[in-house]
Amino acid sequence: MADNTNSTGQAMKRMVIGIAALVVATALLYFVASDGFYLWAKAIHVIAVISWMAGMLYLPRLFVYHADAEKGSAQSETFKVMERRLLRAIINPAMIATWVFGLWLAWKGFAFHGGWLHAKIALVLVLSGLHGYLAGAVRKFAEDKNEKPARHWRIVNEIPTLLLIVIVILVVVKPF
């Protein structure tokens, strides 16, 4: 258990350092290249969205296999580590960066106008709610309290894909 706590502490430390580096780099970009910052913010937003979606697609897939693993088995314990690290080191920071840069872009580029933008933000709120649901599931799996079968997680695994499709269509096509 001490090794696991130490490993978690080191992972959290690396995550905080990574977020701090992103904040410092963003601030430098804003002040050094203020004319081109919008494009940099858009690039960072897209990178964050891709990272967030990768995690949101992978985590429920881990749950599918974890739900079938025997509680307390070595396989189950490995899934717990994978799920916790994926959530804390990739999904959470990527979601935060997505929201921060996305809201800034919505304000700066569109002044929060456009029906497509409101629909997109509503769907991103739904995706964030799913993120919260998955974070709760990570805790339940960590405590060996998952009650959901693998089939449930297979269905949940499709939700981020559907949301992603509609969000991308809204952003690219801007139908209203």
C-alpha cells in the first residue's frame, strides 16, 4: 500500500507540474504573441478535446473488462491502477483545459452568440456529467463496489462517441 500511495503522490506531482507548465506556457504565449494567441488557444483546445475524448472512450472500455474480473484478483488491482491514473493524469486535466480554452474561445471569437454554440456548450455539459459519472465509477471499482455488469459499460462506452459526433457537426457545419 505504501508503494501505491507513493506512486499516486508522484503521479499527482507530475500532473500538477504539467498543468503549471501549461499555464505558464499559455501566459507566455498570450503576452509574447498576443496577435496570434487566438489560434494558439484554438490549437490547445483541440489538443485538450482529443485527449479528453481518448480518455472518455478508453475508461468505460476498461470498466467492461474490470467488471468481469474477480474482485481482489491481480487483474482487478491492475485495472484499478490503470483507471485511477487515466482519470487523474489525462482525463481530468484535459477536461479542465478543454473548458478553460473553449470558454475563452467562445467569448473572444463568438461573444457567446450562435445557436450552434449554445447547443455545443449544452452537449459539453452532458459530456462533463458523464465524466463525473465515470469518475464515480472509478471510485466504486477502487472500493470493489461496482454493481454494474460489463454490458452496462459497453453501452456507456458508446455515449462519448455519439456526443462527439454531434458536437463536431455543430462546430463545423454551424447549422443554426
